[in-house]
Amino acid sequence: MPKWAKVVLRTVGIVNSAALLLGTSFLVDSVYRVLTGRVTVPNDAPYFMSAFAVMTLIELAFVIVFLITAIRFVRARLSAAHLYSLAVALHIIYRAATGMLWRMGPGIGASIAAATAASSAITLFEVLFLVPFLYPVASMILVQLLRWRYNSRQILAGA
């Protein structure tokens, strides 16, 4: 793999790490505020605590996967490309499903909507260039193109 491709891959890893670590600090602050009672739960959101706990765990799982792939990208390893692409696709599906669940009614829907606002570790990663999901999708395509280009060369060279 040429030097410029390694620089691109490392840049994606560093940007992902920075955005995710900053987002995780926001999540930790939200968890602290919820656990200490500094967040007022709306009356029409009776399941807020349950929704917040579940969504926080899901966000943490995404953060862990994205950080693992970011570390591999910083090491210039294309082996994380498929895991990264899968995580980006699943995260987009998760956000779309969460948005649809907001419409479930005053009880569950309001609880999920309130929990979404409080548990957002990956929001900075999602809207890095002020367009939702532009950066994750563009970086996913870029990483997949690098993987396709340079893994196919290694396979042909080894044959």
C-alpha cells in the first residue's frame, strides 16, 4: 500500500477517534447527570430510565467497535474495513429505527425521544461536516475503495 493510502487511512482513524472520544465524554456527562437526578424527566416519558439505559449500552457498543476500527486504521490495517462498514450500516439502521420509535405515542415514544437526546455518544461522529451521516458514509466508501484496490493487488502479487 502506498504512503498516501496509509496517510488517508490513518487520518480516518484519527478523526474517528477524536470525534468518538469527545462524544463519549458527552455521554459520560449525561449518565452522571441522569444518575445524580440533575435531569428532569418529562411527565409524559414514564420509561425514560429504561430507554436511557438501553440506548446508553447500545451507544457504548457502537463506540467500542468504532474505536477498535479506528485503532486498526491508525495502524494502517485494512482488515478493519468490513467491520467498520458493517458498524456504520448498523448505526444508520439503529438511528432510523430510533426515529421511528419516537412516533409510538406519548408513553414509549416520548421516553425514547427524551433518552435519545440524553444518550448521544456518536452524534458528533454522525454530523461531523454538518450533514447527517455524510462523514461516516464517505469514510466507509473511502476505506472500502482502499481495501478493494490494495487487497486485490496483494492477492494478484501472491498468486
